[in-house]
Amino acid sequence: MLRAAATAIASFALLAMAPPSTISEAGLAPVNPELRPVARAILKAQGKGIQSVPSKPAALPAGVEERHAPGSRGHPSVPLYIVNAGTAEASPRGVIYFIHGGGFVAGDARQNLHALKAMAERLNCVIVTVQYRLAPATRFPGPLEDAYAGLKWLHGNAAALGADPARIVVMGESAGGGLAAMLTIAARDRGEVPVAYQALVYPMLDDRTGSSRPVPPHIGQLIWTAKSNKQGWTALLGREAGAATQPAGSVPARVANLKGLPPTFIGVGSVDLFAEEDIEFARRLVNAGVPTELLVVPGAFHGFQFFAPRAAVSQQFNATLDAALARALASEEK
């Protein structure tokens, strides 16, 4: 999981997008007791109406390279950041293709680079992260095409990076998790790039959540709310979230056929706005014959492990995700 270096930046960005909450102290009862102190601090911060996000990093960390992938289908070239690359002569390692979150409208791939370096060293892998264009300036399918162009570049250049093109793990968090799910569906349908595994961390999968499909009152009260969700999806789609129809391939939860997708990890908190849609997506994957691991953390809200990295529930979540990634990245050769 992304940890210390990215925690403050990611937390600030999430808070900046969250509207003031009216949840009361009694309303915190469903929150995991370990997480309640930080939940109170989040409510206080949201009440102040934070309006800005941190500036983008000025320089790349040592050992990180910037490359550009040719744009797909007439789209512009796409910046990529390569972490822990090896050489063509080295034994190939598994590779994570990481997609940042931010509700489709915020975030920057460079904000995660220090944490991605730590992850790459921890898992002994290569990581490539993509700088996709944001909504509403770029609507669907622009962000998906950016992500696909980067994935195709990675597959074609894996050997030069010391990576195994047969061990590509697509990973994303929040909106990045939604985009990761869109990407693996597109990769399956286009048949050009094999994806070995997808890791979706509280992914944003369904535009109907909080709009045409209400959620229980104790769900989605912290960080990412129904209002946030409607705004993010509407910005991406260019039409109202929850509308009767949406562009094909834009909303993973609306894709009818999930067969043939790669083995999947999904992790989410039980009071996260995305809990029900993530559980339902996991159920549909299982029914489609996709090997699926689902972790639902009791009383955890959106982004909980960023805000409370030392909590036991956060450490357990991170350890479970790391173990899933390590299995996916491992070579089958003995």
C-alpha cells in the first residue's frame, strides 16, 4: 500500500474534494473504534471547507525516470514515471502499472513516487505510473485511452525495463481503481495486452451510487460522499451520474460481461461509499469464474489507511494487499 511519503498529500487531496459533513458524534458509532479519533479530526477539517490541494512535486525522486508513451487513437502522448527499472540483461521481475486516485478530477502521478519507490523495493518489482488527463477538461474516453496507451507501451518495453510482460499487475485506488477496472476490461476486449492481475483498492466502479441508487445513512459520510460521487462521475462522463445509460465501457459496474478478466483483489471499508458496489462487483466476478479476493474492513471509511497508517486495521489491510501483490508478481518458475 502507498504509505508514509504519500500519506499527507493523498489525505489533503481527499479532504479538499470532500464537502463539509453534518455527521454527529453519535453518527460515528459505525466507525471502527481505532479510527474514530482520526474521523473526528477529518470532520473538523471538512468543516473548515478546505479549497486547495498541494502544489505538484518540482523534481523526480532519485531513480525515477520519465518517459512518454504514444497516445492511442489520436490522443496526445502520455507521461509515464518508471520506478525501480532494471536492465534487459537482468532477470525479469513482475511489474505494477499504477493508476492514482482523485475522483477523476484531481491528483497527480508524481505525488505518489516516493511511496511507489518504497513499494517497488518492498515487493522487488518494477512500477510504472501513468499521468492521465483529468475531467472535466478531458472526459471519457480520454483518461481510459491515456491509461491504455501507457499499458501498451509498458507491455512493448517491458524487457528493456527488466520486467516480465507476462506478469503485469494493474493497480489503482479510488477513482484510479475504477480506471484500472475500465482498463482491464478494455485490455480484455482489445486483445493486445495480457493483464495478469488487477488490484482494486476501494475502487470507484458505479456512477449510480448515491444518485439513482441511495445508500444507507451511515455509509459514505467521511471523505467521499454521495455528492462527491455525483460530481466526479458527471465530470468524467459529461452527463448526469445515474442516468439511464452511459457510454459503453465507461462504468465498470454497468459492463454486462465480466468473464475472462484477470484474477482480482478488491479491498474496501464497510462504511466507505463504495462498499456495496465493490462487494457486488466481486460477487459478479466470482460468478463469471474470475478468481477473486475480497477484503471488507469493518468500520473503515474511504482512505482510512492514509489517515491512520499506524492503526492495526490499516496495517492488516496493507499486509493483506502486499501479500496478494507478491503472489501476483511472483514467477511461476521454481
